[in-house]
Amino acid sequence: MQNRYRAGISVALFFLCFLLSQNSIAEASLPKGLMKLDGRPALPLVLNNMDEETFDLSKKKGRWLFVHFWAAWCGPCRREMPKIQAIFPKFDPAKLEIVLVNTAESEDTVFSFLGSVAPDLNPLMDTDGLVTEAWQPRGLPATFFVDPNGKLQYLALGGRDWTEPEYLDFLNKLIK
Amino acid sequence: MNKVLKITLIVNILSVFILSFSNFIFAAETKPKKNLYEDTEVYMRLVLRTPEQLIAFYQGREFKQEAIDKILETCYVTPIVKNKKFDVLWLELDSWQFLDINNKPISRIKRDYWKEQWQEIKLKRAHQSTFGWTLMPEVRDLRFDEGVGGSVILPWQTKPFTVIANFPTGADKNGPVKSVTFKGVECKTDIEQE
């Protein structure tokens, strides 16, 4: 009986250590330009993509979301977009879904830009810019990471090369 | 002339040429650039937009002419700032100073003014949003290595003016205030040369 009790405690401790180590890895080794957020619930995000399909963030629990705010007029956004296109096929959307939110631009503008640099990406259209304003990114571009429980965990400031090993490693660790 | 002398002469000529060329390159690199400041703590640059650039940007996004006309009455100063040292470098536009040639303060044109203008001319919500994102944030706690850029808008100035950017530092603003001054800043017209 005592042995079972001890074994139970050992297993519990093992899992506790495992969970703590996962968190500490993620926080201690955040790649450049990423900041930890306080885990507050993500704001509502219900928008249509360019095919008029509705995306509702509240229905996406159980997976990580890469929520990227951008506009074609913004230089760093333009430079970053091909890198997002490059990582897009690397992740199973059931584990990590890449969600682009275009801020207040017309379909023509978005289509002509993405058609040449990121043809596989179908952004959500924040046509009046109100969703972006509510989310309050620290400028454009900005990427929020929403955890499988719908909580805001990380924010990537500005643009970056997501294909670099440190960023790919970060993304892979999220979905482990 | 013997062979050794010939080679020495060629080597000497080449050395003089390489040395002169490297001096020229070095001089070009070290010449201070206008509207640029950089030290181990902060990088800051001011970009001045010409009316032509502003028209191209806003017309390209189908802003109505009334909006573009209002924008053209002003002077666009676009600071780009990067925190190279501090845990937090505070961007607080209200603590910046803009002084005219007589050291009198120039009031910058703030977001509220533009909001009123856009409502008056019924500018599309999407265009108001785009305009808002091109402005410099009023306040930003810039983390180490973080940068920010955006437009600060002043009434049109016919004479050079001074920009003094004051940045409190530290998470609680307890650190020293970093101050960067640009003198002789000028609103850009289309006929000016870089």
C-alpha cells in the first residue's frame, strides 16, 4: 500500500517537473523579438476570409493559433510575408493554425500583393480595421500566439524570418 | 630599369591608389548623416516626407482628395527609434519638444484633431484606420532591441526647426532620461534634393 502511495507521488512529481520544465524552456529561451504575455483570454475574432468563409476564434480551441496582423502598405509586413508563406505548409492546422488578419485594405490590394508572394495564404479581412484596433498590436506587423485554451501567451514584435531555426524551434516546441 | 625596381614601382603605385581609395570610402562612411543619431543606447533617424510621397501613398490607397488636401497642409516627420541598451526606453510624444527658429514651441497636430477632420469629411472607417496606423504611437514602452516608427505631424514650417526627443528609461521610469536633439530639420518640398 505504502509502495503504491510512493509510486503515485513519484509519477505526480515527474509530471509536475515535466510541465514546469516545458514552461521554463519556452520562457527562458524565447527567440529574439518575442515577448511573453500574461495569459489573458484572447479578444473575440470573427471575420471572413477572401472566400467569404467565417473564422471564429472561439471555435478553435484545442490548437495553437498564430494570429498575424498586417497591411500591404507596411514595409516590414511585405518583407515578412514570404517567410510566413514558407512555414505555412510545415504545420498541421489542427495543431498550429496560421491566421492572417489584414488591416483595413481592399480585396484588390490584398489579392494583388499576396498573389505574388504568398499565394497559399487566405487572410481574414478586417475591412474597417476595428478588430485590429481592439486587439491593440504594438504596430504592424504583429503576431499573437493564442494557446489551445484561447489565452494570449506570446507576442512577436515587428517582422522576422520565421524560417530561421530559432523561430522554427519555438513553433515546434509549442505543439509538442 | 631592372626587374626588381619595376615591380617595386608598380607595387608603390598600387599602394598609393588603394590607400587613396580606402580613405575616400572611409571618409564617406564617417561623414555624419543629417537627421541620424546613433550611440550605444539609441538609434534614431528622422525621415521627412515630401508632398509627392504623401500624395502617392494616400492616393494609392484611394483616400478622398479632401483628406489628401488636409494632409498636405502639414509637415510629416517620421522618426524611427530603436532601443539598443535599456530594459525599457519610453516613447512619450508629449515629452518631446519641437522648437521653431526662435526657440518657440511648435505644437504637433495630435490624433484628436485628425479624428475631427475625418468625421467632418466622412472619411471611410478603413481609411481612418490606415491613417491611424501610420502615426507614431503616443506612448510605447520599447523593450531592449525593439524599434518603432511612425509619423509625427506638425503645422507646415517654412524655416528649419529643432526636434528634442526625450526618453525616460527603466521599467518604472527611474533611469536617466535619454535625450536626442536634431537641429536644422526642414519640412520637405518636392523640389528639394536629398
